[in-house]
Amino acid sequence: MNVERDLEIQWLRTFKSVAQTGSMTKSSTLLNRSQSAISMHIKNLESVLDGELFHREVRRLTLTTLGQEFLIHADNILKAHRSALVMAKEQDLTGKISLGIPDDYAVSFFPAILRAINEAYPQIEISFVCEPSSTLVPRIEKGEIDIGIITQDRTDRGVKIATVPLVWAGYIPYQWDESKPLPVAMYEFGSEARKKITGVLDQLKGGYKIIYSSAYIAGQIAAAQSGIALSMLTKCSVPERLPLVNHKALPTLPALEIAVFKSPAEDKRSALVDLIEELIIKTPFSEYRE
């Protein structure tokens, strides 16, 4: 390894962006730099580290073993750099930050997060955005939202903070039996939860039919309470008044991985966002922590 050259902060930012997006083209847009500059940053890092950081696949760049190991160090260096800048300015952290979270995680996760942020940085103003992950992720990527709690659709999308099981909730429709399609209330089309759920529902002997679908949990709870369909909800979002359903004909539902995901946009890479990310990662979420 060439130990005589320094690791420039901008190279590390570029590397982390490419690792997250899997694309130099996307990182070029997010970081507002030319694609040739992005490529040069990666080449410089590979020269210093004396090894390849990415597998060059047809549609996506994936991390090599060296890249996976170096990503941990790069992230730590970037966090330390941001923290050092804050300390050097000798000022209390102030300002505004936008935080997105789906409504089915809000009740269980947001109070603890809000309390931790308020205790650590009381001068910060938080703008709360409640939207499904399928909407939050592109908005965070574009820099419209600083940071969010999302359902993780890729292991490299954010930092995992919890695992939440999906459960059956509601009332089994009258006269339903295993040979008939099961009426269900479903998450919105394109969501990670829906993708996982539909794969499991294919195991039903009589199949299933979607009676209601919504990106927002209140509608799914209402459908379950009405008795017209069973809902499949994250365990943390099921209200006490709605019973859980345990029936031999119903397959076991998968769990969802929850992650904190901050904007990779260059103008959103503030010390504040990095510190809030670190704070959220350290916040306990009771039984949903592994």
C-alpha cells in the first residue's frame, strides 16, 4: 500500500456516494461534479490503497472485499471530520433539519428520536415529513429531505437500525375457507413491504384478492377494522384495539429491515446531518433492536 499519499476528504465523499448509488453517473449528479472527476477520485483512492474498490459490472458497481472494509473506515473519517469542524467553530449547533418517516414507524420510533435530538441539540428545529418509504427515498436522494427512517430495500441503502416483523391483523372474513381467495388490505404498489408480502401470499391454497391498498397505515387499519379484509402490518403499528390473527392457513409473514438514510446530495452533507444520523443509530428501539 502506498502510505505516502493522503486520503482527501472529497475522495472519501465520492467513494461513499458511489458505494451507495452503485453508479458514477448518479454520483456525478448528486455531488454536482463531472463524471470524469468522480472517476478520478476513485482511481486516486485505488492507487493509494493499491487495490480495486469496485467490481465493474454491466449495470451497477458493487464493492469488492477491500471496498467493503474501506467503506467502514471512510465513514468513520467523514464523521470525525464533520465533528472536528463543529468543534473548531466553537458554536452550539443550530439550524433546521427535515426528517422523514413512514407513518407505521412514527409512533414507535419518532418519540425516542425526537427526545434524543432535543436533549443533545435543543437549538435545532425539526421539520417532520410523514410519507411512505417509496416516496421518501427519492426525495432524500435528491436532497429535498435531509434524513429519514425508511424500509431498507438494499443493504447499502442507509444504516440498519432495527428489524420489525409483519403480522396479520384484523378479523378473518366471514365464511372464508382455505379454498377461497383471501381478501387483504395491502401496502402501496412498488413498496418493499408489498414486494415481500406478495411473495408469501402466493403460498395461500386459495390465493388472495386485494380489496384495498394504501401508502398510509390508517387506511389499512380501517380496512382491517371493517372486517372486509385482513391487513398485514408492521407489529409496531398495530393499535391495541385491533386483534392479531393466528390461523393455521395463514403463512408466516417476513420482517422488514429499518434503516436511517441521509441525503447523499453534496449540499446536504452538513455536520448537523451527520451528527443526527449518528444519534439515531445510537437511539434504542426496545425489542426491535437485534
